[in-house]
Amino acid sequence: MRDVIGSLLVLILATTSLVAGPRYYVVVDTGGYCSVVDSKPGARSGLKIMGDKSGYDGLYAAKIALKAIPDDKCKGSFQ
């Protein structure tokens, strides 16, 4: 019985992770330009996450956050 419950729990968790949509991140590159990317940048990518470090649920929310970044943090932005 425990094996069945454990298997069901693993199946539910795996299905939930597949249903979750992409996360969007507002980043600044080494040149000081900001943009929105659809995957979390790696530690050695040269990109620094701005705003919500856990990412945004939708592209629209990430673009709004991109526009809210002060000019002294970004030389410009790519969308």
C-alpha cells in the first residue's frame, strides 16, 4: 500500500511540474543592456537577474518589470 501511495505522489508531482509554464527573467548583461529571457541564466552566463529573482509567470509581467528598471541600471533594453 505504501508503494502505491508513494508512486501516486511521485506521479502527481511529476505531472504538476510538466504543467507549469515557463518562467521569464529580466536580466542585465555585461554591457549594461537589459532584456527578458525565458530561461534562468546560469552562474557563468554573464547575466544578472534584475527584479524578481524567481522569475515572472508571464512575458507581459516581465516586460512591465523591464520598463520599471531605473535608467542607471540599464543602458537600454532589448525586447
